[in-house]
Amino acid sequence: MNPLIKRRKNRGVSLNFLLIAFGLLIGFSVFVLAGPSWGSSSTVNYTTDEEDVYYHNLSANITGYGGDITFAINTIGTNITWTNASGTFNVTEAEISPWIKIYDINTGNLTINATYDNQTGFFTIPIQATNTTDEEFAGTVFEFQVNATNDFPVFSSSQTVYNWTRDSYSEYEINVTDEEFHYPINYTLTQVNCTHAEGTGRDDNQNCTIFSLTETSNTTAIVNLSAIGDEVGVYWFNLTITDFNLGCPHSSCVSSTYEVNRTTYKLVKFNVFSNAESKGEHG
Ligand SMILES: [Ca+2]
Ligand SMILES: [Ca+2]
């Protein structure tokens, strides 16, 4: 063989070898250095409601997830934003951590557990996924809408038995709170039944409405024994509290399901004792 041809052939083999090796090196580098791949579904707006505990499995948004990734909120380049009744604000991870948190960095369990209206709204949260093998990472932004719900007003005290002595002017205070400050609260007493002591000359369930209920502030009402006479007996009422008719606090709320005039009731027992009876007969 012509030595010149042999040399050219050897040079061609070397060049091909270099090209293949270079290609493999590039391909290998891309394979090794590529960060996790977020699927397109990661930026979809996810919705939950106040009072519902919502779990989001972040790993389900990783294409080809193999258990070798950790997840974290990363605000170095992108802020968390919160849109509520007052506007849109940048907030820190610590500010929302009481109700929005990644509980398990390895499985990507992001949990939202909003329990108050002032934890609701629209959140954009930058999430970083990092390979455990080479620390390559990739970020994306998740959007969560947390709808507000109107909570029932609640009695501040669990007291259900109230005692009077006939002719007395003592009064009882009923205290209420409402999470959304939907005031004023409407208070009502609805008769269930009453029984009178012997000798009063009254039939059961007659002349039951001898109590007055007067609202004295947004959160307080006073129950009084309003009659003086032969009222000795036992009276049962439903005591109800209804919050004021106010709608959604912001756009992250479904007005058709944001219930208004929420009402809480409790069955209460009013004892009216004669002057001679012991008030030790409570209950
Ligand atoms: Ca609420
Ligand atoms: Ca309420």
C-alpha cells in the first residue's frame, strides 16, 4: 500500500475517534449535569379552601421522578407573592410557614392548612428541586389559590345553665367571637319548653318568655329575668348567635359558596328559684 494513503487513513481514524469521544463527553456531561425536569403542570393554579388540609405532592410534577430529589422553597431569585384583600405583596417563607410549608423535603410534601381568612388569597411560591446525586437543581413557580370561608360565630363560654332567684335582678353576660369580625352578632332566644313549680297556678309551656336578651356590644349580650312574680320553674331555650351578612373578603373566595349569616346555637337551661330555695340546686 502507498504509505501516503495509509497515513491519510490513520489520520481519518484518529479524527473520527476524537469526534466520537468529544460527542460522548458532551452527551455525558449533559446527562450528568442536567437538573430535575419540572413538568408543565407545575405552574397550574391549584385551589383549596380555608379549613381544608391540602397536600401537594411536588414530586408528581417532576418528569421521570426517581426518588433522588429534594424540594425546597427558594426565594433567592424569585419572591413569594401573596394577593389578598389589601393587594399583592412579597412575603417571606417564615411569614407563611404557619400554614404553608414543605413538611418532607424528600417526598415533596407541601401542605397548606389555612384556618383563618387572613391566611387565604392567591400565592405564588418558587420551588427548587435539587438532585441528591450531583446537586444540580431546577426551579419553577407554583400557584395556589386558598379560598376564604366564613366561620361560625362561637360562644366564649361553654356555660349552659343559668340560675336566678325570683325577684332578683342579676344578669348574665353572653360573650361571642367571630373569626371574620362579621359584626354585629344577632342574638335570639327561642323557647323550647318550660315547667313551673307547683303552686304557681301556671301550666307547663305557658309564660315561658320571661327573659330579655339585649345586645350591648358587637360581641356581648345580656340576659335578664324580665318578669317578677310566680316564675319559679325551669326554662329551656335555644340561644342562637348569627354573624352579620358580609360577603367575600377578596377575590380568592367563591361568593356562591361563601356562606353568610352563619348561626351557632346551644341549648340553655334557665332555673328560677324561689327566694327560699337554695341556689345550690344548680344544674
Ligand atoms: Ca374564615
Ligand atoms: Ca363568621
